[in-house]
Amino acid sequence: MNQIRYFLAVCAHRNFTHAASASNVSQPSLTAAIKKLEDELGGALFIRDRAGCRLTPLGKLVYPRLNRVQIEAGEAKAEAVRHTRLERVPVSIGIGETIGLNTISAAVERFRGRLPQAEIELIVAAPDDLLNGLREGDFDVVVTADEVSPELYRIDPLYREVYHVVVSKEHPLSRLDAVTLDALAATAMLDRPNCEMRDTLHGTCADRGHVLYAAYRSNRVDWLLGLARQGSGAVILPETAIPMDAGLVSRPIEDIDIARDVVALRHRHQASRPETNALIREFSRGQRPGN
């Protein structure tokens, strides 16, 4: 099975080095496994050149069958897990670190209302870990705002959300209807290094002669919200990540349109279960943060 998995990884990436990285193995180990598979099948599977590698006629011949073997193995594993859990339906969802819980949690609750036997696992992780988990079959679906290759992943648009400035209700910015870049540049910022829109915001400010000063930095939204609540500065968050909190207020940014598209991802080489399809339909319902 590892030989088949590595073979399909090389097919997907067209490069032994990239395939090894995506499979979390060393390139020599991957190359040795491919060589062993070639020995067993009786011929070379790839032609390697400066551009990377491509399938030989033999490789093209066996690809559909080996791809099907991996799909069926994944289905067999899912069925076995379902059986050992007394017909419960396990659904594993990978979620990007910056995705707010409001919309996703509401969709998951609607999904379980329609499928009470579903057992939901929610894993928040960094982008590389999410994509690795999706390729390995650890996740049924990943919710993210990161851009990925449509050749490797099925991409279902979920919703678009804008970013707001969040401050304590006593903060001077709370008295504004909208916050200008001038006002942000004069404010101590609570910075999220893992924010998808961070470079866009800082780049726009720089183009207009402003530099945002980060009084604090953290990859944890809850920590930054705690600092904002006590008046330590302003944090910029997407709508779904802003909690209903009496101690906080949010304001739109006046001089720039900062928004992101949140999508659901499935790996094209993994079979998509009916339960996963139903879950994505729930994610897509309403198409608005907060619904």
C-alpha cells in the first residue's frame, strides 16, 4: 500500500522531491519504494527529465487500477471504523487556525440534527498539517481560506467575509463609525502573524505612508481578544471570529476592502462519502457568516 501511495503522490506532484515531502518520507525511501513497485510490475513507471517526471506507457496503464486500490482501501478502513463504533458515523473536519467557529459550528449542529449518529471530530491545525491530513485520509474535509491547486483538491466555496477592527468598548476607536488607516497607524495593534490578509493590510498601509505598530503578537485569537478586552490595542479579525462579547466592539475599516473566501476542500484522490457531501451542503447554506 505504501508503494501505491508513493506512486500516486508522484503522479500528483510530477516530482519525486515534492511527492516525498507531501508523503512525509525521505526521497531515497520513496524512490526505493517506486523501484520495488517497478520491479514487481516488470518495467519503469516514470520518465524523469529536467521538467520533473511523467508516466511511461506502463505507468499510464496501471494508474487507474492502483488509484482504485487506494480508494477502496480507504473505503474499507472507513467501513471498519464505522463497524467498530457500533454503526456510528465518524466525520473528521480539519479547520484552519484563523477560521471563526460561528458559521462552522452552526453548520455542524444542523448536520447532526439530520444525522444524529454522526460523531464529529474538529481538528484546528496549520495549513500544511491540514493538507497532509487530507491527503492521508485523516480528514474527510478541510475548511480553510488558503489557496490550493484545483488539480489536487475539490474546492467548494462556502462564504466570503470581511475583516473588522475589534477593540474594547472603552477604546477611542470604539467611538468611530468606521476606522481609517490613519487611525489604525496611530493605534497599538494586536498582530496575528498567521492572518491571511496581514500582508495585504500592511502593504496597503505602506503604500500610503503608514506603518502599523504591533504592541503584541500571537497566533491565538483568544489571547488577542483578551488583550483587546482589557484595552491593550486593536485586533483585525474576520467576521466569524468576532465573538458576541459585551466588552468588545467591532468597526469596519474605511479605506480598504479586506475580505477572504472560505472554502471546503476534499482531496481528488479520496472517495467522498455521502455524509461528507451532506456536511458541505450544510456549510454552504446561507453563504453568510453568522447564519
